[in-house]
Amino acid sequence: MKMEIKQIKYGDCEYPEILKSIKNPPKQLNVLGNVGLLNKPGIAIIGSRNCTEVGRKIAENFAQKLSSVRSMYK
């Protein structure tokens, strides 16, 4: 089954409340997966569009380790 990217705009009811409280919230979110998780506690990894290969590998490694810790508490 192929998942589609859902676009959520600032005024949409699914737009996360926490993002509405920041100084310059994104006007639109592109979401792949369970949209309902957007209003639950979470961690975001923010990166650069033009990152170095080393930076990409560090972020990927960090995300993998972080997700394995989360799966221990399901």
C-alpha cells in the first residue's frame, strides 16, 4: 500500500496547536503517515536542504537511535 503525502494548511482543523503558538509557524505541512500524531508529544529533527554528507549521516544515525528508544516504550 502506497501512502500519500497530505497537505495541512495553517487554518485546517488538523494543524497542530503547538505550532500555532510559535513566532513564524509554517503555512503548510506535508505529512506522510498518521496525522493524529501531530498533536501528541514528539521530537522533530530540523535540518538543512543543503546539508553535508557527514551532517546527513549524523542526523540519520540519531533518528534511528531515537526511534529504537521510542519503540521500547510502546
